[in-house]
Amino acid sequence: MNKRLLKNILGRLPYTVELYWELVQRHRPWSAHYNLDDLAAVLPEAVEQTAPFAASAKPGKKVFIFASLHYWIDFSTLLGFGTGRERP
């Protein structure tokens, strides 16, 4: 039985992930956290580069951009600057 087949079988059983975490991962620190420092470092330049486009953007539809996965947060933030934004 290969590893992929075993993962597929175990993945269909309820509470497999929770059991694995209790037995193997419980005392290991979770290292998949996301740090906003990288995004904060590029924001000033991104605002400066997109300000002329945002200022000249025609009013139109409102768009809600949402991201929950860490690798999409940077992309969606910069995408939001590129599409123009409302100014308070």
C-alpha cells in the first residue's frame, strides 16, 4: 500500500487529523503562522505607486476583496490598491 493511498483512506475517516495532532504534533510549535511584517514593508511604496491611478479612477461598483490563506493576503492587498479605493 503506497503512502498516497493510505493518506486518502485515513483522510476519509472522521477525526483522523485531530487524532494525529494529539499523538504526534501536540507538543510541537505551530510554524505555519503568517507575519504581516513583509506586507507592511512594501505598503508605503505600493501606496505611492498606485496613488495616481486611484486618484484618477472613475467611480463605479464597489468590490469586496477577501483572502483568508496567508499566501493570498499579500496578493489581494496589492490587488486592492491597483483597483482604486474609496477615500474617507
